[in-house]
Amino acid sequence: MAEVVIGIGTSHSPQLSIRASDWDHLLKKDETDPRLDYPALLKKAKAGLAAELTPEKVRERDEACLQAVKDLGDALRRSKADVVVVFGDDQQEQFHDENMPMFAIYHGKSIPVVKDNKYRPSGWKDAERQGWAETAPEYDTAQDLANHLIGSLVEAEFDITRCNKLREEIGVGHAFSFLYRRILPGGKLPMVPVMVNTYYPPNQPTPKRCFDFGRHLAGVVGASPWNVGIIATGGLSHFPELSLPRVGETDTVFDRRLIHWMERGEHEPLQELTVDELHKTGEHEFLNWMVLLGAVAPARAQVRYFGELRRINLAAVEWSLP
């Protein structure tokens, strides 16, 4: 019988692709961002922050992140998955306010990956691109699995949007191309992208709805001929608000609580979280992880990396399944 063979949760932040020696690109971006009063925010930064940003500590964290992502890719290869279902957020790459689905499954025949799309700015983005593996212009999907998931989820009364075409100038969103660019460089594992509305109210799914979504998906996979890997990308905490009076400080206490629950397999308190709580702590993308948790429950998380890394908390987590 087929099954979910592995679960992977990982951040997809630019910090995982921009090497430590080039992080000044992000500093310059913040200093010149017209939405920020950077000098005022800097005065309110937590005490002792400078000691955490020495070249040695930055390089040490950078290397730990690189190793953690490599470990996840190695584990995915060992899992013998036939296909991966990736849960990620679409940051208005495919959908906008005139059409913003809660859950959308892409079921086209191939996945376009555009390296130099014009949707993203240059500068720091150029530095991020240098850290990406070379990618093919297209990758296979598991279209039969995608269609099977759509039909089964609709039967289970999940309201699913489907799409079989992605914007040509964008290709698949960054939450999904991260598989080929960073987790599995050189790999060609077929993917089913599932886009979750993590950012844009008022139709974001609740954490419990995401968990239930994942539980049902695991049941569908178990009755199918495919061995499936489940991946969630994004997070952990970002700046909760552009106006939040802190620089370089993320909601580490809240993040550690999430990590603790995942390590212990305590999924009930995670399902009790609200969208508002996640929004206030900059944890929007954790909704992607909630779908993953539903699919791998009751397995416990094995944390490969967790830590602060300039403007964001990053995590790389694996769930090994029988």
C-alpha cells in the first residue's frame, strides 16, 4: 500500500540562498525601504543585538542553515518518494484580490521554473539567485495524483480551486521552486503544488482547517498507488508588521513554542491557534506547516535547525514515517 513516506518543513527565505558575505544587500534594502523609518526602528532594537551580528556568528549560522537544507534533501532522496506534494503560499505571483482562493491545486502537465522573472526586484534578489542551483525550464508534475486529490478533496467538502496554467513571466511561485533550487538541486522529482492563502484576508484558512486538510490528504494518498513526500515551505516568524518597532528581532518565544509542540507531537494546541495570532507574530506561513502536520500526524518532528538569522527565524524540520 502507498503512503506518505516523509514530511519536510523548511523556511524558504532569501537568507537561505544569499551567502553571509552578501547579507549587506538585505541591510541596504531595509535602510532604503520607503515603508520603514529605519533609524527610528534601529533605536528600538533589542539590547545586545550587535554582538549577534559579528562576521563569525553570521558565518556560523549560515553554514548551519546550508547543512540543514542539505540534510533535508538527502533525507528526501532516501525516502524513495515517487512524487512530492508541496504546500506553499502564493504571494500574489499567480492570484490577486480579484481572485484569491483559499486552497488552489495546480494540475497542469508540467511546472515552469523561471529563473530571471521580472516580477521580483533586482539587487538583493540577484544575490539570492547566485545561491540557487541550476534549474530546468520545466519539470514534470504528477498530474494523475493532482486530479485525484482535487476530486477526493471536493468529495470531502473542501472547497478547492484548480488551475492548469501559471503566469508565463513568473512560472511556479518561489515557495515551490525552492524544491529544485535548494532542497533537491539537480533532482527532478515530480511535484504537485498546492497554494495556501496564508497572507490575504478575509478568506485565510484556520490552522485547524489546514490540519484537517492534511489529514484527509494523507488518507487519499494511503488509498493510492503513489509513495508521497509532503513538504511545507515558508516561515517561521517574519516582521509581524512593517510598523513593528524592532529590527533584527523575531518572535523567538512564540516560535520555540511551536517547535516544542511539533517535537512532542502535540498537535491539539497548534490546531487551537488563530489566524489573528499567526498574523500578529508574523507567522502567516505556518499555515503551510499546519497542512503538513495533519498529513504526518501523529509523528514527532526532528528539528535539523532552528535559529534567528537576520530579520527572520528559520527552521528545517523532518518527520520520518514508517
